[in-house]
Amino acid sequence: MKTGVAYYPEHWDEWRWETDLQLMSKAGIGLVRLAEFAWSKLEPEEGRFEFEWLDRILALSHRFGIDVLLGTPTATPPAWLHAKHPDLYTVDEWGHTLGFGTRFQRCLNHPVMREHSRRITEAMARHFAGNPAVIGWQTDNEFTQNTCYCDGCAKAFQEWLKRKFGSLDALNSRWGTAFWSQTYTAWHQIPLPKQAKCGNAHNPSLLLEFRRFQSQATVEFQREQVRILRKHCPNNFITHNFMGLHNSMDYYDLAEDLDFVSWDNYPITQWDQDTSKASLAHDVMRGIKGRNFWVMEEQCGHGGWTVVGPRPKPGQVRAWAWQAVASGANTIVFFRWRSCLHGTEQFWHGVVGHDGIPRRRYREVAQFAGELAAMAEKLDESVVRNEVAILDDYEQHYAFQIQPQAEGLGVWEQVRRFHVSLRAMGVGVDVVPLDINLDRYRVVILPGWPIMTEEAAIRLRAYVANGGTLIVNPRTGLKNADNVCHEDVLPVFLGELLGVSVDDYDALADSCVPVISQNGEVFNASVWTDALLVDGAEILARYQDRCFSGEPAVTKNRHGRGVAYYFGTCGETPFYKSFLTEILAEAKVPMKQDLPEGVGMYWREGKNQRFLFLINEQSAPVDVPIDAGMTPLFGEVDGKTATLPAHGVALLAENG
Ligand code: GLA
Ligand code: ZN
């Protein structure tokens, strides 16, 4: 376990390097990430590589005992490359060709881009292979789907379709191209879904296939780099910096070629100040490979490009870093070492500022680094193990991006309603794909999954039949894998399991409907209402108003050795807390009912011991009651109570 920083020695005079490394080392920083945007410094002109400056900083880092992670610099192809091949630029959905001057302006499908990506990766891998300072690699930077509509992408997409569908007849029939007279008689007629006269209103089947195609383009682009790195640097690990809740591509596919997932955590920026998302993002990132991860960029000060974002409160940076560790992060790399003097990100604040003098941000990072180092031996091998899972699948994100259907149905919006409620009940959550063994979870939550295949339904049914508890949400079982509506009764393939069918439905826009539970509690339901017909299920709640007044809203059905719930609507935290409390109690999942609001509670399990992290996410002090049998490792704990100051952290070990 280490604390690191992103460092850009190429931005600074060389005389400063040693001072920087000395300051890092004094703060307990044991790792630097280097070079992920340094292509023009590494290869100033085609074929002329200049690695000596990097050799020197590697040697210096090594002297300070600081490990190095190298990035492949392909997010920023140099000006000479674009000048020579202007068609490397991506084309946006309006047909505009991007130009030079920022980053990510390259089409990942372009054979010339692929060739140069392999070339610079190979040159770096050969040169740095065996360098004692280097422990691993980061591919590129913050991959997204290849968002490009160039002619090359159009041809490659048509080839992709040809391979997948085999014949135009098959494609025409599966996509239903009779609609709006879109029958294709040659492959080259099939367009990319560019903006059109009536907006981006393309066939949903084509839109879904295009997302798959451009997601895979990124996966294959990365795969070429990974192969080269593995060949020359077999002892180095390979990772990539994911973006938490980003969902333009299939992160499971992207992670397949990597040793572990890393991600970039910025809880408060000028764009978004909802700090509660970080906890979900950690759970999503851990779930991708089902193992511990790194934070490759951890916020250490105010963000900001043209506008200066909000400054984290004193102690908040440390609390976020501990929250990451508590959620399964093994190494925290702060972004960035020093605020830059030049370039777009002048106001993205580093551990030290423009003046390079250690001040409060430095002291806070140093405090965290010291604490982590002191705990590292204990926590090193520990992992996160939860009994509740939320299922995820990027195709469902695509489906809702293509057809949102109603405000508030986006997959992360749905997932967050459950996640926030479960966290508030002191229940840890894994976010996992459907193709793992679900039997280790007592409760599994399926957010609305419009795309439902028979195979997926078989897995869900088997999980319940084996004794699992499943919660299914509205808009599940609507479409087949071509994004075409099923002809059957909703929720398709799951009706028998749930003991219900959907008789009618209503999107609520921004209005609410009262829902009354069996024991008379009334909640606000919003976003969506399914009017249910029960066929064997028990009714747990009914609508009290609007068109479905009196009809079932929430149901429970026994199936095999397990039980399946259908939530026909969405609610707010009290709604979820109330139903989840009963569901979890019946499924024997432990909860902490006396967890004060705004306190995060996380467990890591070691070989012989469990560790409890309590993190105060608010700016007011709070007392947290502690169960018996816990020994404090740090933080103010007096036996029965942990007294957490604003953004305070306590770590306790369960007595063995
Ligand atoms: C991202 C990138 C970094 C940097 C930061 C701050 O996470 O990976 O290169 O741009 O944001 O803007
Ligand atoms: Zn392209």
C-alpha cells in the first residue's frame, strides 16, 4: 500500500526535480506516475526518441526509494503526427473534424493511429524494460468509447455489422428497417448515427450496435498496447485510470486485459459537488474485477481549468483518501504533485501550489501518507466482502442513454437510490456483473434492465431458486439484445419468478404519487409507476392516487428456496429504507440501525481480523456508537463511542 502523486517533470526545470522528490519523500510519498502526456517530449519528431530525461528522473526517483508508474502517452498525439495525417482527428456527430490543441483528438480505429500507438508503446517498453524504478504501466488516460464518426469508422462499422449479421436480410429483419423506409440493399448504405434533420433519432438497434462497436474499438486499441507491454515488461503490472461512474463504454471489457482497475476520484469539482457519489464509484470500480483497486488520481485541492472549483474542507481530502482505502483501494495517487504554471489546467491545485512551497494541502496529504504507512502491514492483504449486490451491465446504460424513457431512470440514478439507502443502514454493497457466481450474496438488486435475454433470466431465476433474495425494478425485460421490444407481457422472462405482470404504466415526469404499505406507512413514489396484476405474489404496497389508485405497487413472491420482490415504482430514501429493512432482516443481512446520518461505515477483511472504518462525511462532529469487541487503531474512540470531528476518521479492528 502506497501513497503516490502524478508528477510532470517535463513541465519543470531539471534543477527543481531533486527538491520535488525530497519533499515527496518527506511527506511519505512512495510512488510517482510519469509521462502519460509526454509524447512530444519522448518523440520530438517521427522516429527520434528522447528518453534520457526520463531515464534521469527514474534514476533520481529510485535513489529516493520512490517507485515509478509509466503511462503510454497516446491520449496526446504530437502536432507532427497530426500534421502528417490530418485524418487522424476524430469527427464529431455533427460531422465536424476536431483540430489540434487539447487532447483525446484521435480516432482509435484509425490504422495509422494504431500503428503509432504500437510504435511509441514498443519503444518505451523496450527502453524501460528492467529499469529498477519502474513497477507498472498505465495505458493511455481515461479511455471512453471511441467517439468518432469519421469515414474510416463508417467502413469499420459496416464490416463489424457484416461479421455480426452475416446478411443484409438478417440485419434488415432484426432491426426492423421497414420503419421509415430504411431497408438497406448494400452494406455501404448503413450510416453512422450522426445528427440528422430530426435530431439523433436513429434506429435504436443501430444506435446500440454503434455503442458496442465504438466501445470495442477502445478495448482493442488498449489491447495492442497491453500485448506489447506484457512481452517486454513481464514483471510490471498494467492498469488504466477509469472514471468511476462513467458509462460510455464497457468497463468490464476494458478491464479484462488489465491486472487491476484504477480510477480517478474527484468528489467536488466546479461541475459536481455531490460527494456521496464517490462511495458508489468505489464499489463499482472494485466490482469490475471483483478485487482491490487503486485510486490513480485522488483530489488533493480545488479543481479548476478556467474557473476555480470549490476548495475541499480541512480534513476532507484525508477523509476521501481513507474512504477509498476503506472501499478496497490499495494505493492512493494524488493528482497532481504541483499546480502547473502553464497550460489548460493551471487552476487544478496540486499537493503544492504554483509557488512549490509545502503548505496545508501538503501537510494533509503527508498526514494521510503517514497513517496509511503505519496501517499498511495490517491492511495489506485485506479485502472487501459484502452480502448485498447490485447488478450492473453497460448495455443497460446504453439502452437508457439511447431512450431515457423518463427523467430519473438512468442506471446510476436507479442504483444510487438503493446504494444511498443501504449505506445509510450501514450495509456494504458490491456492484457486480451477472456472470459471476451470485450465490455468495444474500440479496441481489436488479435495477431496471430493459435488455433482457433468456440466458440472463435463467441466471436470475436460478439464483432465487437456490435461496437468494432478488429485487427487480421497473422497465426490466422490455427489449431483446438488438434493442427491439419483446412481444410478450412485461417483465418478459421474469413474470413467473415475480408472480406479477405489468398491466399498464405511467411515466411521472416531476410529479409524485403516494404509495401506502401494508402496515399503513405512506411514501412518495416518483419517476415511474407500473400497475401490476398479481399472479401468486403478495402485495406489499399500493398506489394511493392518480390513474392506478388502489393497484399493487410493490410485491413479494416465493420461488424455490428464495424470494423475488418487484418494485413497480421508484421512491426516496425512506421508501427504500423501510422495505429494505424488512427484506434484509428476512435475508439475515446485518444492519447498523444506530448509524448517525452522514457517517460512512466500511469493513475490510484480513486473514484473521476484520477492520472497521468510520468516516464522518460532514463538517460537524458526530458520535458513533461502537459495538463491543472492537479495538481502536486510530481515531478518538473511548470504548463505546467513536467521537469523530468534522471529516474525521476512525479505524478499529475486531478482536480475533
Ligand atoms: C482527469 C485527467 C487528468 C487531469 C484531471 C484534472 O482526471 O486524467 O489528466 O486532466 O482530470 O482535470
Ligand atoms: Zn473515426
